[in-house]
Amino acid sequence: MNWIKVLSINLLVFIALIVATELASRVVWTVISCSRDFCDFSRLSNLGIYNDTLVDHNITITQYDPDLGYKPTPNFQKILNFNGWDKKFVSITTKGYRANGNVISATNLFNEKKILAVGDSFTFGDQVNDYETWPACLERSTGRVTINAGVFGYGTAQAVKRARIIQEVESSDTIILSILLRDDFHRDLFNFRFGLPRPAVISMKQDVKYSKVPPKNSNGSKWNPNKPNYALASIKVNSMLGKKIIDVLGIDVSGMRRNEIHLNAASIDQVIKFALTEFDRILAPNKMIVFQYSEKDMPKLSKEVSSIKRRVHSIATQFNFTIVDTFDKLRSEYMLQNHKLWHGHHTAYGNELVCKEILRTLK
């Protein structure tokens, strides 16, 4: 019976260590929150700390698209209050673009030299109101119609594909491709990401191209979820440590957040060259690339991000694209710490800085 006693003691010690680690994680998180904006004691006062592990907040704002995987739902209007949105107003136009929310009559905007902005959530303007995005700022500052065609979660090649489709209809004078160097090229390796189907960049017999978008009814997609794992969902809701382990292992507890890199996914270098080559093929008088950064990139870029930046800059220069690098401006403001620049995504002030950097070189 000694082995039962030993096993029981080890089990109790193991459980005690898990509880202690969980409590320490919550204390550290609380201390960090106090060192920033304000003290948030929610993770010490509540057992449940994550309430959306089985909820898909993005399904109504997105619709399936056979060419792009997904895109914003036309005429969507809602105040969002999840994942850091903090009651921000989002509206999508009848054409499926993020509205700019500017109090400017359409007749007073210069329509012959339209600006088309494409990219990911940093272009779309996650976590800010319509009028607080950098495309909205460009429209106010230039008096030119500015189309915000950014889409949350997009990769660079995916954004370029959206730009090509839109340009055939809009005939914009200037196309601005915004690239979050840390993430965007990696996203183009996926044919499913967080349950959303997408056109991956693949390499087949030396031929680099877009893959076909998976069908809407694919298992594990947001439009055809699998059965949720309620046991793991409960752990994820109530434990910081458990959530971290589940996220690191990439376990989908909701049944609708399928993540899958394409079997024939291209290399990052191939994705970069392909995306910029496709961008060059779009007919437009002026093309601009904006380098975007997250708070994780401050105050010094990682070796990987620096390498990607050099590669993109080299190819963009060959194609004579105008390049706007926001790093120095964001870094200087970050070091001063007078204003908050990110809340996951850019704050309204962060978007204003990006806008001003673009205006310095915009033709």
C-alpha cells in the first residue's frame, strides 16, 4: 500500500504547485496592470476570467468569399465591446469597406485621385472608432476619397489580392499596402486561420501561386463548426495557466477556430517576393508600402523582423514603390511614454502618427 501513499502525496504536491503557479500568474498580471494605466483586480476577485472561449464575435462582421476566404459584411453597424474594443463603433459601407466616419460631404471630396488602403487589422482599425483609423485621417487631411479596404487577420498576399479585385472597380490613383512585418507574411502560409478560410501562397513545382480557398462548409470553419470541447473550455475560462497551455498546443475548444498551414505552403522569402510582384502587376499611378509595427517590436526589432524588413525593402525598391517606415517615429514616441500608442492594435493617437508619416510622402 506504500505506493498508493506515495502516489497520493505526489499528486497533492502536483496540484498544490498548479494552484500556486495559477495564483502567482494572477498576482503578476495584477501588478503589471497597476504599473500601466490602472489597477485591475478582476483576476484576483473572480475565478472565471475568460468568458468568450466558445463565442465567435467576428462571424456577423464577416462573410465568406470564394476568392479571398472572407471579407467584411456590407452594411454591418455595431458598437463592439470584446477583445479590447471597449465600446467602439464599427460600420461597413454598402461596398464592404470600413466607413471613415468623417463629417465631410461626398461632394466636397476629391474623387478623381482616390486612395485605396489595404492591409490587415492595423489598416481596418481594430479597437478604434470609424473616424479614428489612419485611412479616415488621410481622407480628412487630403480631401481625397480614401477607401479603407483593410481586413482583420489578412496576410500581405491576401491583401494584395483584395486590392487587385477592388482596383478593377474603383480605379484609385494611389494604392497603399500596409504590412505588419511581424505577422502578415506568415499568415499567407495558412489555408485556415482561427476558423476563417483563406488563399494560401503555395509552391508547386517551382510555381508560386495562390491556393484555392477552402469551401465554406469545411469542418472546423466558422460556418461549419465542430462539436465544442466543454471540458477544456471550462479550464480555459477559469485558468490563466490552463489557457496558456491550451493556446500553445493550438487546441481548438470552440470547434470553429481551425488553424492549418497549407501542405504546399511557400517559404517566407517566396511569399514576400510573390506578394510584392503581384502588387506591382496592379495598374495604378502610385503605389506605396507602409511598414507597421506592434508594441512587441519596441524598442528594438527582432532578428527575424529585421530580416523580413530588409527583404521587403530590397524588393520594393526594385519595383520603385514609395516606402513609408513608421518605426523611428513610433519608437521615439514609445520612449517618451507621453501617449499610449497601442492597445493590442494602434490607439487613435497611434493611428494619427501613422497618418502623419504617410502624409509626408504621399503624392
